[in-house]
Amino acid sequence: MSNYNLSHLKELEAEAIFIIREVAAQFENPVLLFSGGKDSIVCFHLAKKAFYPAKVPFPLMHVDTGHNFPETITFRDEAIAKSGVKLIIASVEDSIKQGRVAEEKGFNASRNKLQTTTLLDAIEENKFDCAMGGARRDEEKARAKERFFSHRDEFGQWDPKNQRPELWNIFNGKKQMGEHFRVFPISNWTEMDVWQYILAEKIEIPSIYFSHTRKCFVRDGIIMGKTDFVETRESEEIKDMIVRFRTIGDATCTGAVASSASTLEEIIEEVSSTRVTERGGRSDDKRSEAAMEDRKKEGYF
Amino acid sequence: MKNENNNIPHQPSTIEHNSYLDMDLLRFTTAGSVDDGKSTLIGRLLYDSKSIFEDQMEAIELASEKKGDERVNLALLTDGLRAEREQGITIDVAYRYFATPKRKFIIADTPGHIQYTRNMITGASTANLAIILVDARFGIVEQTCRHSFIASMLGIPHIVYCINKMDLVDFSEVTYEKIKNDLEDFSSKLETKDVRFIPISALLGDNVVNRSENMIWYQGSTLLHTLENVHIASDHNHIDCRFPVQSVIRPQSAEFPDYRGFAGRVAGGVFKKGDEILALPSGFTSKIAAIDTMDGELAEAFAPMSVTIRLEDEIDISRGDMIVRPNNKPESTQDIEAMMCWLGNSPMQMNGKYQLKHTSRDAKCVIKNINYKLNINTLHRMEDDKDIKMNDIARITIRTTVPLFVDKYARNRNTGSFVLIDEATNATVAACMVI
């Protein structure tokens, strides 16, 4: 008799595919949030697997702060063009122009928090009843409490103390008019699982995940890429550094790590020996101990 | 129709030797009350297996200091919500992850107090293994019985009793043996077949990851060694073929003009190409033409794989239907007896109507009878108490609007479980297990 045992990656893949298929079956107008970061790339890959040989039956949406690393946008546009799936771009820049949100000021100004308004507006405008995303429970302690199917009220708010119990593999996506769901198919994956899966499946990712030389400066112990969107202080020296990014967010709040890892195997080696969490370089999480919980309650992803 | 994709279904051989592809996944739950050392144990497992990162450690050191704790409070690692940190209690299930070279682990960390029974049941519903903590100073207490019963009722195949705080009883073998004997007596009444015992000190780390030097009389495995080696391949049912259909895949593209496949996750048994199948509820039969994935065709599919099944004949199947074998059918019934844990904020309505979700099938049901309510500390059956509130466990009889295709929960956790949903609030209000 053969061994009826799945590897952990195969089991995680089967779980994620099941969730994505449930979303397509239970919701009328779902969307997959796609930033061009590795987690959303993996989600998109899983969505293709879930419906093969049919096309992915929902569009992708990028909540675009306008503060991107150019490599990510190039990658995003090429990946979308290849797949033939529709990409909706919800622009924070437009939200600012329409006066929906006000730009933060000062040296640590970021559009990260502003994304929430843009996202909620886009969900309402496009009448999406479910937004899928690549958030993982291992990223942050408030996310560790998140359900696969996470209910949002008509204001897009998350109520962490009153979440629906989620048992077995039964997912309750029932809702009232105007409410929506956030669904996280790779909730149970860790950073390591994502990298191992990218390697095993030979999934293409943006070049900035691999080691490269970039003009950087150091702020509060975090290496920041020099872009047009970040104002630097006089004391902050800009120099060429050999870095890579562990996570891709808004360029104003995503730190790089000094690294010479230029292949997936080397990245996996690096991730397995690293002593700092992936989001350790995200200054948006460092604003307070409950920074993520507070943003999530308001509707952040 | 021929599958156009020529890829072989398995991983390319170049990466097959990589050890992480052989790792499997163990989901376990930890139940315990305030002060029994549960959070310390999880902290210890994460810390000693080097799964806590420096910035996490710094953050909890800082937070412990702020709160005026003497030691670094490892519980702060697991209590993710502001309210939990403020009150120093675990309210909701938190999921934690760590891996050793052998296995990846998912911990469902659940609160143990009786008022959070529903959270414990949520965590237990997907677990392969339960760790139940017993304070060496007190032995079996009410909550030990409750946690054991829940683990057994939820069909967790392996229970590990950790007799904790051995440092406070001078690492006494006699004390351990006494508690172990009591637990053996008690657990023989449970459904769970694989029951183990380990004397530990979560605080000092004895027998958690590293072997205890204080208890050389203990010859068994450490907790981590047990977690790494417990046999989980047979935790899934590989006998009774059950394939609840999630959706129908119809590309209607130039490349696949007539493709019609049934997408779903195998809930039991092993499906093979060429197998005769029966579709429920229609009763039509056909043969499996192919088991498809994007990586190519598979020769067989087993739980918990997500695949797409194509049949030789065009028969009517849609979401909520189930593909099974003609000689091994689940029970098709509208009258179901089940053990139920009430999860809702408002009490259960006798003769009330509820939405029901079972595998991929939706129905409505009415609660016909409450056979008894269970005191989960004493397992005493209360036949006259029909008042079912949050966290109560009862045996009920329901009638559904359409037949469900069920197995006994003890036989199959996927096809033996369902939830009830309040029609007004859409909240999930009950977790049910078919008897």
C-alpha cells in the first residue's frame, strides 16, 4: 500500500485551494488583492491552480500608494498581461486628490494608513463582497487571531472580540447587504513555507527580493531604499548597499536587509537562520504595540 | 477528452531530495486555564526550538517590563489582542507556527476557562493532537476532565497529558505515577485510543525540548520528540470514499470547449482513475475519467487533497452533491442525531429554524428535540434541562429540509460535522457532530 501522507506544502496548498474555491462559490463578486509582493503572487498562483483549466473567475486589485519600487510595478504589469486576468488599480493618489484622505507630513510620512480608505472606497465602488488577500497569521500577533473568513461590517470594520467561530473546514460567508468579507487563503503559511513553495513551484517573483546594489540610508536601525517619496535628513548618509527586500510594501515604510542572497536557495538558507521577523523592517508596525490591531479594526488588510 | 497538459503530476526530481518536501504537518491544540502554565509551555516550545525571533523577544521583554513583571512573560507572545494583554487572559484561539527539521507544527492555542469552551472546540476541531496540562500539585481536577472530554468528543486522535510543575513537587516519581494512574483510569472511558503521559516543568524546560536531568527515572520521550514522531498518516479516513463537490469547472474556452470537471477536496477514501462512482443525491453512476490538477493528471487522490474529477458520462452534478463509491455510501438522511456545542450569544430556540452547513451543502433545519444536556465536568446527563446557552453541550435531534450525506463523526470528521447558522444575524451558533 502506498503512503497516503501529504507533505506540509502539499497540505497547505490543498487547504488554500479549497478556501479559494469556497470564495468563488459563496460570493457573487470577489476580488483578489494583488500588490506584486510574494504572498499575493503565491495567492494568484493558487487561484490559477484552483480553477484550472478554467480561467481565474475574479479580477485582481492593487491598492496603489503611488510609492512603489519600480521593479514591483514592472513585474505586476507583466504578470497580469501574461495571465489575461483583469487588474483594477485603486489609487491612494486619487483618494488624496479627491480629498478623501490627507497626506501625512514629516520625515516618517507614509501613505500606508491611507490605503484603508482607498481600499474600502474601491470595495464599495466595485460592489465587491469579498476581498481575498495574502496575509499570514505568523506575520503579526493580531493577525494570529484572524479567521480564514473574516467578517467586516458595513463600515469595513473588524471586530476581533466577536469573530465567528470557524470549525473544521466549514466556512460561513453569509452576510447582510453592504457587509463584506476578507478571506486569507494562506493564513496557515509561514514565511518559510512561502519561500519553499515559490522554489518548489518555480514561481517568478520581482527582482528586488534578490540581492542587489541600491542607494540606501539607515533610519532608526532600518535600512531604507532611497526613493523620491522619502525625505532624508541631512544626518542620514545615502550610500550604495548590497540589500534585498523580505517584504514589499509601500516604499516609505518597507525596510531592506543587508543580504547577498541572490537565488531562492540562498534566500531559504537566509530565512532559516535569521533571527528577526519578516515585519521587523516594517516601520508601520512599530508605531505602537497594537498598531496592526488598530489598523485592522478600521479595515486595513 | 485528453488533458492537454503534459507535465507529470509529481515534483521534478531535481528538488525531490530536499528535506523540506518530506516534512509533514501536525496540528495540535493546547488547553489549559489561567496559571496552569500553558502559555509558558508554548513559549518554552517556541523558545527552545529557536522559533522566537529577536525582535519578538525584545518586544515582549519591553512589554513585561512595562507591566512590572519580574520575569519575561512568555505568555505575551501568544496573547495577540489588546484586551487579552490588559487582562492577562487568552480570549480567542491564536494560531502559532514552528518547525523542526522533521515537521511543521500549527498550534491552536485556546483558552481553558469554561466560559470559553466554544473557543476550545474551535481549536480542537482541526487538531491531530491535544496537549492537556495537569498541575502536578493538584492532579486531576475538574478542568482536566472537561478538556479530555472535549478532545475525545472532537475526535482528536492523540492526547498527551503533560504533568506540569514537576519542579514544585521535587520531581517526585511517586507523585507522577499516582497522577498517571488516575489519568489512565479516567481516560479509559474516552474514545481516544492513543494517550500518553510526560512529566515536565514548562518553566524550567524539563522534558519539553530537552531531556530532564532532574527526572532520570523517566525513560519516555520529551514532549517535542513526541510531537515530532507521533504517527499521523492514518489520522485521515482512507477507506470510505467521499468527495463533496465544491464547484463545476467549465472553461468553455477554445482549448477546452467541452471540459466539465468537479472541483473539491477529498473528504475520505482514495479515488482512482477508472473507479466506478455514484453521485448523490441523483444516484447516477459513472467512472472516473481523470483526476486533474494544474500540474497534470493524478493516478489517485486521497484526503485532504484538492483536485478536479472528470467523469466518463455527462451526469448532473453540482455544488453540494457528493461523489462516492456505489458499494460504500454515507447515510442519506433528513433526521440526524448529533452532539452539539452551542456557540451563539443568545440561547438556542427549541423548534427554532436554523441554516445548516455540511461539507459543501447548505440546508435549513429545525431542532426537534434535546435528548439531554451534558454537564461537561462530571459527564452527568441532564434530561430535564432544555435550556441551552453559550458553551452548553447537548445531544439533539434535528430535521433538515434536504437529505444530508453523513457519516458518524467518529468515522469521518469531515462528513460527520456540520454547523448551524442564525438566520437573522448570520452568526455561526452551533457546532455539531453526527452520532
